[in-house]
Amino acid sequence: MTDLKITTTLTSIPGVGMPPATAFEKLVMSAAGDKLWAGETNVPKGQITHLCPFTFAGDKWTGGAAIALPYPAGVTPAHNVPAPKITGLSVDETGKIWVCDSAHGVVYRVSGTTPEIIYTRPDDGKNQQFWAMTPVMANGKEYICVLDTTAQILLFKNDATAGAPAAATIPLGETGKTYKAYYFTYHAATQVLWSLLEDAAAPGHYALSALKMPAGALPVAGDLKVFTTLPEVNGNTASLKASPVYNDLFLGQADGKVVCLNIAKGNTQAPTVTWQSTAPQHDGVTAQLDYLEVDKAGYLWAADFYNMTTQGCIYGLDNISGAPVELPLPKGAAANEISPAMMVWQPAKDALLVADANGNSQIVRIDVKNVGPVGPDGRALYDLKFDPAALTAAPGAFFAAFKLIATNKAGSTAVKVPVAFQVQDTTIMTLSDDSPALVPTGATGLSITQLKAIGTESQASTLTATGRGGAKSTFTGRIAAAVTSVKIVPSDVRYTMQGTEFALAGKMPAITVVPTSSRTPVHVTLSGPASPVTGASPAKFEKGNPTQADVVPDNTIPVIIAGTTAGPVTITATAGSQTDTVTWHVLPTPGAAQGGPNGSYPVRNFATQASATRLVLQGEEVKGQTGHPVPVPHWYVRVSLDVSMADGITNLKFSPGAATDEDPNGKWIILQTSATGEIIVPFNKISGIAAGKFNLIIEASNTFSDKTGPWTLFTKTLPIQITRTFAE
């Protein structure tokens, strides 16, 4: 699978009043999406750590005055004293900001621009560091949940007073064991808090804990389940994120993969793996994914944070299949490139706000509409549709080409939308390249030609195309019975002139197969005529591919147009191992006649001697060029007797029955050239031969198959003299 690179629009939003080279890591956004707070990171010892606010107004973000976080009571800033380290940010339902610090074990609450220390660990955080925080619902209220690295959580009321103990403290692991914990996430739909645990006594052994938040009470240890048998939960797991709209739990892995777990059952049973992505490659370097964010479309975003060899990159992953798209960030000098950290999605603008951890004193806004536009509710602003929605193919054959069409809804002007493909059962059919693809909006769509049927008769599978925001369409591929016979009907030989149609569309031959129930398109190819010169054109199908077409049984083959080259045209129909072939012919355009009677003939032997001559109609093998004359077969000509010179012959005419089509007065007959181009004149059917002169006039019909004329295409006059011998 190849990563699909998407071009996006990026805007830098500088912090205000921040120290030079400030790095941001943690972010949190207000429920209304109009305020944002970024936490300063990597602050030198003894310095002040800041919380930087940003406000969205007038369609733009602007930074506000930085808020300094105080050291806890009893701690004096000094060159050897760690500055507060922001490891978690939350905003409660009243709009207050909560901050947890891992350097001293402090929980802050910020009202407006005023920070307040709500809680400080008794040991100053030396052993139990706070590492993450999130709002949860328990006992019918919102609490701020803080994770410490010894695998405990502390719950704080929104209105907790400074210095008061936590409302509840709950260990996350199995009784009798000690753990380390750094990541957790809350799934609101099932009210379960998921955490990644490492067994402190057995490093490298990981588990998922699932704590149910009761509706009518605070959680206790009995509300916890620990799942230890998931091989996907391991030391590579670098982050957790639950979907706000679906029952998905995403695990970001340090090896670049993402695991999607189904958590619909809450903590009543172990999660099941929905998919595991491949590790994306950015400029040949495997991504290391962290800082997961899930928008209201259910779409997953991940930052390639640890990639230090190329510019930063954001990845979007389809929540149905895990197929990735890549959003490279601008490349510049190493000192000011963007190192993406935590992200939040802004619904009103369909944009990501990303913390820059590379010391650029900024956050960045990335417009992600090019990844498939969605509205503030996360629903796609476009539709997907396969056309047709189902086809049949024989075992081992490719399905006929079909389209995936994307159509914009109101509010979107997208030119293209990326989609991911997923085959339901790859033992029945396979897609040669299942990488995400860009689908042009509008009727053109994306043509799909490489879906192959590999199953057996009567099997079926589906190909699903999914896009961001729930856009989805399903194509059904059915395996047909193997074709045992294919025919081109009728199989008659046909002719046409250079540059014209062989027949009207409604009169083209049809393709028939056995069994007749098969709807698998039959592959029809066209070849010839071969040309003796360069630049000449062979025959071609009137529309689409000039030499190939797929025809559903019982339908006619496309109209065939002759080119400039005369000669045989081979039409081959192929269905599996079965073939049928017919040969048609492009006729050269008459331009000459070679041979025939010419000169003096005795009265008595005229018919015999004239018949012995060979009269051949000719044309150029390549129309418009000279030097390659060839016979013209199957062309109507009119043969006339001209006695206008009135030299001794007065009653010359063709006898009745000389030809099927003839002048009632015997002045002309209509003939058709033979397969070798000969004009076979019935000289023995000419009556009134006498000494004197007359002309034999040969005229070619303007259209090879029209024996009614006009006769202006080509004319040749053969002067003949009849002599009388002494015996006569």
C-alpha cells in the first residue's frame, strides 16, 4: 500500500509574550471551539512555565498574554530546581482550564488568567508523577481525572477547593501487582476509562485496564477490569485515543503502526482487533506515531513526532480500514521546521491545530478539507457511488472497468476526495493496488480496472470505498460460471471502404456465450490491416480504446471504422480460454484498371480473344499515398458499350441476360469485381459485332456496395477495333 500525499494549507499562529524558542506540546480546546490553550514544554530549571491562550475570532486565531504557572508552596525556583512540566491539559464544563505537572506533582486550575494550585502530591512528585488528565462523568457529575505513573487515578470535582484531597483515588491494576502507567483515554459512549499498564515486576509485559465510571456513584476497584491477553498491546504502544463517535480505541505504536480495537462492550469483555495498519513511510523513513486525535467524523489523526531525519508530518487514517494519507509539513532549515505534537480538531473550520515542539514559539493551523471535507457535525460533504454497483466476471478474469464517482454536497467545492478501498474476501477477488486514491468529483470519477475474480463459480464478494465523514459505497463482484463457448454472431465476412464504418451500430454482430446465463464481459480485440508505410492508420473502434473493448454477452460489438489502410481486419472475442475470430476487409479506393481488351480483334474471334484478357480494378493500399497498388475486390462497376464514333457498328449491345443488373436496351451492365479484383465482362453476350470501332467504358461506383451509382469515382475507356478477315 502506498501512502497518498495530500497538499494542505498551513497557518502559523505565534504565541504572545513567550520566551524565545518556546516549544509547545500539550493542547486543549474549549467546547465551543473558540479558545485554545497550549502548554509550554522543555522549560529550563528554575525558569517559569507558561500556559499560552489563543482566541478564534474574525476567522483567525490570535495569541493572548501568557499565563505563568507558580511553583508549589515551599519550592524556590533555582538553577537546580525543575520548572513545572505540563503533561496534561483539560477544560471543564464551566470553561476552567486544568493543568497537571509531572515535575512536582501539582494540579492547577486556571480561571480566566489566574492559576490556582488545587492539589500537590505530598512527596513533591518524586515517586508519583502526574502524566495525563481528562474529564470523565461519574456519579452524575463531571470530574477531572488525573493519571499518575504508579497506575493510579485521582478524581477532582470541578469546584474543588485548594488543598482539598482528591474526591477519589483508584488503582488501575490487578490487586497485589505494581504497575507503571503513562497513557489513558475516556470513551464517553460506554463511560469507560482505558489505560495502558506495564507490569513493574515484569518489564515489557503490558495490559489494558478498563474502569467503568458508574452513573450513580464514584468508581471503586471493583469497577475495574484488566485485559492481559492482547498481543497488540505491547511496548510499542505510545499513545491511546478513544473515538468520540464510534466504538473505536486507537493504539499508536512507536513502530509506526496503529491498532484499532472494538470496545463496544465496554469493560464487560476484552476488546477485539478491527484492523492494524501498515507502518507509513515518509521519504523512506518509517513514521513513529504519537499524539492521536479523533475528529467528529471518527477519522484518526497522528503526528510523526520522533522523525528527526525529515520534516514533520501528520497522518490521517481511515477509521474503517486504517488506510493512511500523508500531510507533509513545510520543509525548511532544521532549526525552524515544525515538530508536530498534540493536536485538536476545530469543527467550525475543519482544521487541525497542532502544537509545535521545535522551539518556534507557535502553534500551526492545518486545513484538512482536502482529506475529504466534513461539516462541524463530522458528516461528509460529498457522496460516493460505484457505477455500476455490481458486475460478474469469470474465474481468473478482471472485472470490466467501472467507476467510483464522488459528488459534492452543499457547502463543498472539493475537486478531489481521497478514499480507501477494502475487499471483503480476498480469496474471491483481489484489487491489484489497494492504496488510497484521489477521486475527482463529478461525472468523470475514478476508473477501476484491476479488480480480479479469483474465486469459484457462484461466489461473491464486495469492494468497499470509504472516505472521511462516513462517505461509503459498496461494489458487488460475482463469480460467473466458466464460459465454454464464445461466438461472434453473425460471423459473416464484411467489407467497407477506407475511412468508413463497417456497418451501422444496430447492425454490428453480437457476442454470445455458453452458458447463456453468464454476464461476464467478453474481451474483444481488433487488429489490422497491417500497413506497408509509416503513418498509415489501421481499423479502430469508433469510441473508447481503439483496439480493445469489453462486451457483455448478447450485446453488439462497438462500431468499427476503417482507417487509411486496405486489407484484412481480425476481430477476436475472448472469454477465459474460449475464443472466436472473424475477418473483415477494408477495400482500397479504385483509382486504376489494369489489362483488359485493347486494340484490334477479328469479328469471328473477338469474344474468345477479349475474354482471354484479364481486367483488374486497382487502388492504393494506403489512401492518399502512391506506390502500393492492390486489387479492389467486391466493388460494383458499370460496363458500357460506346458506339458514338459511328464507325461501321450500329447495333452493338449486350444480349438480354448478360448480367443480373442490365440496361433494357443493352447499353450497359452492372458487375461486381471478384475476390481478386477482376472485372469479368461477358464478351460472348455482346451482339451486333461488326467491323468498326467502339469503346468499352468501365465506371466504378462511388460506394463499393451501391450498384445504383453515381459512377463518378473512377472511369476507364478501352478503345476496341473490330476487323474483318478475307474469309469473312
